[in-house]
Amino acid sequence: MNRREFLAAAATASSGPILLGMTRKAEEKNPVIGVEGHKYECVHNWGELPGGYEWQTTHNVALDAAGNVYITHQGSKATRANRDTVMVFDPKGKFVRSFGKEWINGGHGIAIRKEGGEEFIYLSNTWEQPKLVKTTLKGEEVWRKGRPECKEYENPKAAYSPTNISWLPDGGFTVGDGYGSHYMFNYDKDGKLQKVFGGAGTEPGKFKTPHGQWLDDRDPKNPVLVVCDRANARLQRFTPDGTAIDATEGGKVVLFPAHAKTRGDVLLVPDLHARVSLFDKENKPIVHLGDDAAWRKKVLDGFKVRSQPKEWLPGKFVHPHDAAFDADGNIFVVEWVSTGRITLLRKV
């Protein structure tokens, strides 16, 4: 979308309901971005935090079966505000609860799935212990894990800082050591380590910051693991057992991919370089939401804009760090900005 199209969309878009946490005046219209079939009204600053609570670098987002929204933020030991790292909102943006004081300063990855008749949260914490945690939806701990026990991490100097968790077809899960030694790990459904693959490098099958990953089952007969190889500026695809299939050309399809999710035939990739991308079933770009070269240049100039909310533009992103679909195809986007920001992209 060029500037003229963006302004025209903003001028003609329906304002829709004003949700909790909005800072713009009620009479102002929310901008609409996207292309035919994939247009979204941008509701920035979604969700209302109660008094005494504040965001500190929002990181990831996941939804439970009831549509409640779970958001992690890094948290800060220096603040006197709430020290929980997981915030929970109902589908309309009303605060429900929070938990996670134990890993303040490390809140990062979050994923939710149903196991039997109950849903569980899987969390990955980057700069604090424990590194991996499984909890109930209310934050009650089921298990925790530290460093993986494998030859790649026998040396205590080998860094380990997992960034995200996703699922495997057999009921297991996979973990990416995005801020550590750049390996991927496959665990079985009981949490036992089964496979280690990857490691640092630029060649196929190697990584520079495997920051996020997702089981792409749009072809049910051939599910693949999509890994956001962030610092290599590419998406890599693997069989579920960790065998490399292919990769996009560095910097050509994605710029600095942070995570991935799917819904129907669409692959969703939040990109830290100021856009959110949608891809079709053949992995061809449908639209790069919020894409603007001039704006991207500004936000990447020393990363100063991430701490300057007054500079943020409606309908534009600063640093999308994660995104997730709800059941209706709306998208929640959370950004790596110092004051935190959640945007609801309401499908229109």
C-alpha cells in the first residue's frame, strides 16, 4: 500500500467499536490496512491494564480456546509496578489475571495447547531461570526445565537462552535456542529430549537466531516445521524430525522474521523490521501489512523510536515481535517496544 492508498483507507474506514485501552479520540477513525480479502482495522493500544500495572517490552501472545489473550512481557526488576510477566485479557480487552513473578526480566515465548481435556501453557524464559515452564491456564506450575542434557551443551560456557516453543505432530514440542547457541530441540510429549539439530551458521540447516518456529500443517499429509532464522533474514523449513528441506533467500522474502503462525491457508509472520507479513499456501506473499520503506528506515535508525510513543504512526508498526490469530481471523500483534504495545488487527 502506498501513501495515497493508506491515507484514502484511513479516511474512509469505519471506526467500529472503541475498545478498552484506546488512546485516540472516539471520533477519530482507525486506519484500515491490507489488500482485498485481507484488510484489517488497526486498533492500537488494545487491552486495559489495571492501576499499578505497566508494560515493559511486550514479547509474545497466545490465545486459549475461550478466546482469552495471554501476553508475555520482559518485566523489570527495577520497577515497583506489577512484577508478573504474563498478563491475561478476555476477548474484549478486559484484564483477567496475571502471573509469573518468578521469571521477571525473562518473560518471552508463550504457547497454549489442549492435552486431553485441559489446556496448558508452555513458556520459554530468556534471561532468567527456569528456562522452560509448563503451567495451567492460571499459572500453576506442572514442570520446569533447565539446560538441555546433551553433548552440545556439556560445556558450561555454551549459552542457552530459549526464545520460543511450538508443537510437533506426535504430541511433542520443539524449542529454539534463539538467544543462546542456535540449536533446535525436539521433545516428546513427556518432555524427554529426542533430537538436537541446527547450530550456528549460514548454510542450510544452520541458524543465526532461530527466534520462533511453528508447525505448518496446511498440507495435513506433509506437515513441516517453519523456523524464523532471524539474523539470517530467512525462513527455513524442516521435516518434523529436523531434516532441512529448503529456505527463502536471505532478506528477499522476509527481513527479520520473529515468529510464525498459521490459520487456514495463511502463514502469518511478524517481522521485527516494522511489518507483519501474510503468505499463501504456496508461501508467496499476500501482503506485508504496514510496510513502508521510509518509516522502516526511521525506526531502524538506532532503535530510538521504540521508546518514543509520540512518534508512532497509526496503521504502522515499530517492531512486531509476535502475532496470533483469533478464531474469527482477527490478529493480535505485540511489539518489541519499551513501553509495550498490543494492536488488534480487526478483520473487515
